[in-house]
Amino acid sequence: MKFILAKRRDINMLSRHLSQLEPFQDCGEQIDQAKFSSRILNHISECALLTDQNGIILNFNEQSKQYFEMRAGIKIYTYLKPEHVEWLKSCMMNNKADEREIQLLFVDSDHECTCEFIPVTGEERFILIFKDINKGPEDEIFTTIFDKAIHGLMLINANGSVVRSNLFANKLLNLQNGRKVNIYRLLDEYETEKNIPGFDQQFAPQATENIVSDVIKIRSHYFEFTKVNEISQGYDLIVIRDISEVVEYMRRVDHQDTLKVVGQLAAGIAHEIRNPMTSLKGFIQLLEPNLKDHQKMYFEVINSELKRIETIMTEFLMLAKPKNTVFEKINLTRVLADTVDMMKPQAILHDVDIKFNARQSEHLTFGDANRLKQVFINLIKNALEAMPDKGEIFVSVETSGNQHLISVKDNGCGIPEEKLNKLNEPFFTTKVNGTGLGLPVSLKIIEEHQGTVNVISRLYEGTEFKIGLPLME
């Protein structure tokens, strides 16, 4: 087997760390000696052991377990020839660092190694480090590449047990060296994504028959797990790649495609519906003077429904062909104050109190006041409808960094987490009589103003929309 020798100054430093175990315990701190020494030894990239003055193995690192059957409590002399045992005992007696070529004895064969003997400072314990004298520098390079690759790498056996994993995979999946883990059972704990554009195949054959892939969501990030079967006899390689940005881009493209289809549909609907709508409204108004009292209720229903159709058509057309936005210097404080004043009568009908707070009298930006007012009206209207009983809506504006932050917050029913990502989809709505177009239109307006929108929502606690708009330069 092949091992790599660490730099002496690093080993001496680790030796001093090990020597500090006893003083810590004397101070009353509960330190697990075995775990602490394991962490120290695992910083050594080759086979390393910790023994006492009798040659009994107290601890060893992961690299040791990969190469031969080793367990604590047995003597290191078991693996050495008699002449090498004498040399090691002499080193322990003299408590002096030394190095020589020896042969490690195994059941199948002997291995020529260099053994470095390092006493632990102030203790009757010793570190032994073994290095294969036939080791080539390229092996160390390949090991370093595997361990420090920018993607996760795992080598698994036919049963799915992880044989080796690099730093990326260990950190992502909380893998611990030496702990047996079955990758298939581990991944069952995480959510598999099935509706990502461009990533529709779940562990299904792709370019070649021996490569399969899956997309798994771990802590709000998306990772593509690609398995290369039989990379070596009896072993498969799993490559883990963070594709969160790719997934976000693909969804954005898919969303834009949806908006394009909606726009084309809207243009056709507008053309087909406007003419009969005009005729209907005209004849209904002609009938109004001749209606009897008990018939006026029906007239009001018909008239309100026609207005609702007009509203839907207007929102459709905004998605299809937005108005030419005229930007000018506007004061967001004034725009929000006017919007709140406009919505207060409707809020009173819902027994809801709207509170407005502005950190300063002027928050200047370039924009279209009417278009932004449409956004704020829509958000406040949604907040009102989210509170069937009494409640409060908090509207505020402040300056933070290079942008103005507008917040519209309610204490209503909240939005389920699984529905938050769908708020910008046309026709998606959580309301019984909603069209699903209000928010997509609002988000499009904010996008035109080079702004950002963040949504924070908790079920039964409320929802907050945070809008960022650039400062006026």
C-alpha cells in the first residue's frame, strides 16, 4: 500500500497539540481523548498511528483503515519484523525522533515502507507515519485533485456504500470519515425535483448507457447527482454539481415563454371580445331607464360583471403589450401616502387598519408614479383580502444603501411555502375569484423600474412584500 509523508514541522505541531490533552482534562474540561486525537491524526494525509510506550495502538487515522485491517488495543509489533521491532523499542526507550526503511507484514504480502517515529512532547506516546518508498509524485497529485475538486466526488461500491468522498461531498451531506453510509438511503431523506426545465430525467440514461443523473434539493440549493457506473470493477463514481443558478435561469426562461404565450393569447382575446363588449355595454345602458325597481339589482350585477371583464382584459393587455412608461422624478413618500389614503375607505369596510410610516419626507427615484401606484394598490388590496377578520396592514418606506425599500406587510392567513415560487405565474391565484394576473403585472412593472421584489410569508402569521427601487442619481 502507498502512503505519503507529511512535512516534519506540521507533525511537530500536531505532536504539541496531542501533548495538551492531559492539561485540558486537569482543568476540568470534558474532552474526549480519542475523538481529539482522531482529528489530529486525520490532518495527516498518510497512514499515521498513535501508540503508547508498550507499542499498543491507541488510535489511527482513516488512511490506515483503507490499507490494512487495524484496530485499537493491538500492538504495532504485529506488523513488523523482529529487527524492526527492536529498532522501534529502542526509539521509544530513548524518546528520540528517527526514521528508517522497514517492511510492514500483511497476510497477502509484505510492503516496503519508510517509518517515521515522532515522540509526543512531554508524553509517553508516539506517532508513527508510514510512507511507501515506491510512491510516485503523480499519486499525490491525483489524491489532491480528488479531495479538493470544485464538484463533489464519491466512490461507492455495488451496495451503494460510500467508499471514499471528497471535501465538497463531505460538507454537503455531513459525511464523517469512517462512518459507513449508504448513499441511496441518505438521498431518500432529501427532496427530488421532477419539474425542472431541461432536467426532466431522474436517474434515467442520458448520453451513454452507463451514466445516469438526478436533481436533488438540499438546503434550498439544487444539486445534480450524476452516477458513472462501473468506473472501476465493482465501483461507481458519483459527481455532485451545484446547478442552482442554472435551475433559476431555466425557470426564468420558462416563465418568459409562458408570458409570451399569454401575450399572444391576450392580443387575440382583446380583438375578439372588445367589439361585442362595446355592444353589450351600449344596449345595457339603453335599457337602464326602463327598468323596474326589482330589476335594477340584475342590472347592477350585469354591469359589475362587464366591468370585471374589462379589468381582466386590461391586465391581459399589460402582459401582452405594456404601456410606454414615462420616467420622471417622483417622491415615493407622496405616492405611497396617496395610495394609502385611497385604500383606507375600503380597509374600513373590512375592519382593517392601514398604518403608514416614512423615515423621511422625500424618497426620490425615477419612475412612473401611476404605474407604481397600481402596484401598491394591488398589494394592499391582496392584503385586505387575506384578512377575513380584523387586522392591520403596515406600509413603510426607507432608504438602505443604494435603494429605497418599500414594505407592505399584513397579519393575515399567509401563503403556503410551496406556493410562494408560483406567485409570478400568470393565472396562478390563491383567491377564489382571483384572475392570477395582478401579481405578474405588478412584478413586471417593478422589473421595468429596475427594482426587486422579495416575499416573506408564514402560514397564519401574515405576508410581507419587500420592494427595492433604485435611488435617484
